[in-house]
Amino acid sequence: MSKITIYSEACNKVDGFRAMGEEFKRKLIINGRSKSTHENYLRQIAKLALYYMKNPLHIDMDELEEYLYYLMQKDT
């Protein structure tokens, strides 16, 4: 059984996510960030994309605040 990651799930389900993720990863590598850093960042961005089922580049500030509130409530 293969392990489906949050990142690969977002790539498969959210239009434009794969291209956005690859560009973001490229910039992190160019800026000298470690592999674990870009894996962690992409995982968190994938969670956001899956929450709204849309590319994070198309999420507005109100949606972002709502998501952050959701995360804070989930951890309480």
C-alpha cells in the first residue's frame, strides 16, 4: 500500500497546486533552505489548499484569517 502525502493529495485534488508548489520549492532551494524546511512549508500550504480546495494563491485575507482561527480552535 502506498503512502499518500498531504502534498501529493493537494497536487491531485487542487487545480494549479502542483505548479505553485514546485515554484515555491524552487525558490526555497535557491534561498538555501533545507529539505526539511521546504517539506514542512509545503505540507502546511497543502493543508490550507485542501481546506478550501483551491490554490493558496487565490485565497483572500478573510479566508486566511478564518483558516488560522480554525487551526487555533482545533488545538484548544
